Amino acid sequence: MMTSRNEFIPYSLPMIEDEDIEYVLDTLRSGWITTGPRTKEFEAEFAKYMGCRHAIAVNSCTAALHLALDAIGITGGDEVITSPMTFAATAEVIRYFGAKPVFVDIEPATMNIDPEKMEQYLAMAAGRGAAAPKAVIPVHYAGYPCEMDYIQKMAEQYGMKIVEDAAHALPSYFKGRRIGTIGDITCFSFYATKNITTGEGGMVTTDNDEWAERMRIMSLHGISKDAWNRYSAEGSWYYEIVAPGYKYNLTDIAASLGIVQLRKADRLWRRRAYIAEMYNAAFRDIEEIEIPLSSLSGPMDQGRETLHSWHLYVIRLNLDRLSIDRGRFIEELRERGIGTSVHFIPLHIHPYYRNTYGYKPGDFPVAYETYRRIVSLPIYPRMTDSDIERVIDAVSSVVSIWRK
């Protein structure tokens, strides 16, 4: 698919090909369009791809996070540590239980939660005799893995469970281990902008049999049996509700798209990595821009240590070298036909968290300062080399015009 010089290059587009469409059409023709055999197939293939015991398909990463916290027993008054540099879902699911999200500032280089600051909070809480947080939700920002060794060490020391927010991290590796197999539970997103998509959807992975069973039951109204199967020839009309569950199931229509997307996930990653490499080469020597921390150790079919999924390509503007602010920089790119986004507005400066907990912007200074400088550039497999060159030319042009 070619893009003309005059077309707008959006921040993101999904990679939907003929094979995706055909598999969805096959599902539609089957007559089984809600949760059913395709969803089970998707779960099985995802678990195999990840190398984990259980994968439960749900209708969003938000649902996955909610089910995960329910499974580990979060209740009112508990504390859960997470990063302020994330989307609304990460903290709002903590509030669903009446629990408290405890924000810990981020590392400047990775934009992930700072494990040293996390350890400082835990030590301070222990010093005043407070109960330790029940869990930590590390967010693998943009697809770069958090420092999981450090986080695991603290989780073990303080008795915390680890629920990974891996909405950006498919596929990502930390020291040779795939994200999705490290923490107690890991939650993925298949939203329209993600590395693989089902339009709306998510997956939760774990090796814990008890938690997996709880999440399956709670994902569909708390019904004890495979409720999706009760309309098949092998199913039974009889079921029991064992808990007040939720309506979080994924449809077979969405799952059929996910199956094909998953089968080409590594190919799609390679294209993202190529785009990131092109950007890195073009921007590395521009003093007005900081490029993201790169972790590529080689192609995915070779040995790897820590591997970036390149869900996002986030540059940081050195505003002291520019005569415009971030907002004007984005508008200048828009005028040149380049779409961008900002990931994220830190949670602690949103009205709800300001009003509920009295946060101020400077409470998490690294997150706030980073937010003021970040711009997410287009990065998706449908981009042509011409598209990549247009983005590079546009960024370089804005910098050259507005540098001090």
C-alpha cells in the first residue's frame, strides 16, 4: 500500500491483510460468533507462543487487569504500586476494589517504574510499621521491559504479587525471558493500535492453576462451567453461578482475527524494529531530540537478551534548544501531514487523582518533566519506506526551523 506525499500519515494503523479477513469471514459463516471454539483456539495458540500454562482471552486489557487483581485477592484498603506514566486502566482497576494506587516515579532512560524509588517507598512503609502493598503492577512502557529482576526481588522480600501491564509488550523479552512468563500474572492488550489487534480485546497469562480457573469463571458471570459450550451438541444446559462475575468474554469474531495476527506477530515486530532503526539512525545526532533507549540484540530468530517490542517510538524534545514548545512541535508536524500522539499524561495530574489524593505535578518530577517533552511518532507495519522518510524529513524540518 503506497502513500502519496500529500496523504496524512496517522499515528497508527492496524495491519489487516486478506488472510485476516478470510479467517473472520470463515467464523461468520460458521454461525458461531460469540465466545466459542475460535476463542479456545486463540487461547491455546497464545499459551504456546508465550510458553505459559494458561491464557484467558477477554475483551480488553482493562478486563485482564481487573480479573488479575481479583484472582490475587485485592480488597478495599490494600495498596498496589504502579507507575504514573501509564493509561487510565492501570490505576482505575485498583480503584474498582476500593484499594489505593501508590504511584512511584519513573526512570529517566526507560520511562518505566524506578525500582530504586519503589524500594525506598517499601522501606519507608516498613519503617513506620505500615502493611506492605499487596501487589505491584509494572508497566512495560512503549514495549521496553521493566527491570524485572529487581522487582521480583522486592516482591519476594515484601510478599507482593506481580501483575504485569504488558499492553505494549508483545513481543518483548527481559534477559532472554519472554514478557508474559515472568510475573505472577501478565495482561496484554489487542486494541486497534497494538502490535497485534482484535479491534478490542486482551489476554491474561499465568502458570497458576487456581488463579487461571478463578479468572475464567469471573470473566463470564461467575459461571462454574464452560458457559460458552452450553449451546453446542456436547454442552449441557445446566450451570451454576459461584461468584458475582463480569461480562469480559472475547467473541469468536475477535478471536479469529487474533489467531491470524498472532501467527504473524514476529513478522510484524520485525517491521516495527526496522522503522525504529531508521528513526534512530536519522535522529541520533540531532541534539534537539533524545531517541528512545534501544534494546535490540539481534533478530528475533537469534539469541536475545532484552528486547523492545517497539509498540511506541517516543522521542523527547530538548526544549531548551528549541524556540517552540511540545504543543507547537506537534502542530508543525500535523501541518506537514504527520500524525502523532502523547503517551501519556501522567495519572497524578489528572483531576480524579489530584482531587482524591492531593497530588501535585512535582510529586513525581521525572514523570512530569518527561511528559512535557515526549512525542510519539508513527510506527506501524503498514508504513512504507516513503512514509518513514516523510516522518524523518518532517521532524528534521521542524527542528531545523525552530532550533535556537
